[in-house]
Amino acid sequence: MIRALDFLLAAFGLIVTLPLTATLFLVGLFDTGSPLFMQVRVGRQQRPFTLVKFRTMTPGTQSVATHLASPAAVTRAGAFLRRSKLDELPQLWNVLKGEMSLVGPRPCLPNQDEVIAERAARSVFDVRPGITGLAQIRSIDMSRPRELAETDALMIESLSLVAYFRYIFSTITGSGSGDRIQPK
């Protein structure tokens, strides 16, 4: 049921946001010359997949977890995209392809060994990673691997249709900070 909802909502979202997505793509072209950012992440059953987002940092920025990234690397347009969470829009394509869900644990990088170990111990990789979830609503990022994995497991265990829509609505209305770059 959730996969069918993911597919329908992602397809609808891609169609409805097409003018906005096209505009953000053009802004990204002028801002960085390379509007899309693609990065290998760990998916369901720990299989790698390529996550797509709007680029928010200058090209050539080291590929590290968000909490380790330099705030100076974020462009002006990128700061707006992060604050508004519009940088996540291209991930609807990942959802449509079945690599992600709208709601699930945020996918980590393959080199985040602590996060992977904590999640594996709690069977978090049994589900598709998501664009948003309980950890994002509660502002828990990958810098706290155990708490993140415990929160992910709690979300998976208690996920209902009502909770699915609550997480989406909370994200759209700006709850939580998700994975934010830490000020240096």
C-alpha cells in the first residue's frame, strides 16, 4: 500500500512541481553551473543507489556527511534551497523508481560505518530509505548514529497511514531541521 502511495504521490508531485523544478534547475545553472547533485547512498538491504538532489554547494566540495560539510561551501541559492527543503524535489524521481519512499530513514553515505552498523543492528535497512521521517521531524541527524538508528527503528515499527501523511505534512510545513550543516 505504501509503495502504491509513494508512486502516485511522487508522480503527482513531479508533474505539479514541474514549473518550479524547471525554474530551480535554471537558477542552479546560473548559481553553480551544475544544478543537480548525484551521490551514491545506502538503500534498502544496504544496496547502493544514486540519490538526486538540487546542488546547494559549490561544485568540487568534498563529499561528506552534511554535518561535516563546510558552511562556506553552501551557495546563496543553496542556502535558500536547504532552508525551504526544495533541494529534495529531485528525489521524487528516486521514489518513482522505487529506490526510495516518501517516508523512511534518510539514506546514509557508504562510508558512514557507525550509522550503517547501528541501523543494521536494528533492521532499518529492511525498508526503503525516505525523503523524510521521524528523525528529520525531531531534528536528529547522522552525527548521532545510535539515536538516529533507534528513532528510525521506532518509526518503522509504528508507521501507519496516518503517521505517513503526518511526517510528509510536518516536513512540508517546516518541522525539524533534518540534516543541517553545523556552523563552524
